[in-house]
Amino acid sequence: AVGAFIAGLPEYSATEVGAHDSPEQRVWVTYRRGVYDITDFIAKHPGGGEKISLAAGGSIEPFWKFYQQHGKHSTRAMLESMRIGNLKQSDTIAEEHLHDPYRREPERSTVLKVHTQKPFNGETP
């Protein structure tokens, strides 16, 4: 399956992928557990290089959820042909948290009187 872990491929951290966010550094993206070098495809992207570059150094999943034409098997197979490795398991985001805009909120003090968690709203006692 596209994006599934493939034994024997190099593993990269999200930080390593994030460093590849420009053509000078090569443009890498992730999809599920896969890491892909899309640099040579950017100019060929039917939606334009500017659009696909929005995902540079990160996950393409939020964009693919928005632009539904990417759900085709042929699109995913094309992406898989650009595979260079696997995303480390510790850097994957559970599907239920993928689109949660508050998933990276900092830990809050336990002494705060919490009104809501998402978005966080609290006050000092």
C-alpha cells in the first residue's frame, strides 16, 4: 500500500524531512510512513509548482484531503515512484490527530482552572 512502511529503506525523522523544503536542499514530503523526494516533479505538477511546494518539508496529507483529485490510484502510484525512505514511527501522527490544529499545544500547568481544552481557555486559581 502506498505510504506503508517498507523494510530495508532508510528511516528519516520529521526534522530531517523538514530540512528539505527548497529545491536547493531537495524537496521532501511525507505521506503516512513514506518519505518522498518530489524535487524533479514540482515543475510537472498539474496544479503548479507553487501549490505542491506548500507541502515542502512536511506531510502532503492535509493537502490531499483538501484536493480530492489526489485520491486516485494513479496519483498515489506516481508518488510511490519517488519514494526514498520511511518516516520514523515516533514522528508519525495518529490519523485522528492529523487535522487537529491544537495537537501541538504546550503542556499547561495543573494549577490552572481549565474552562476548555480545545482551544485552551483557563485562568489562574
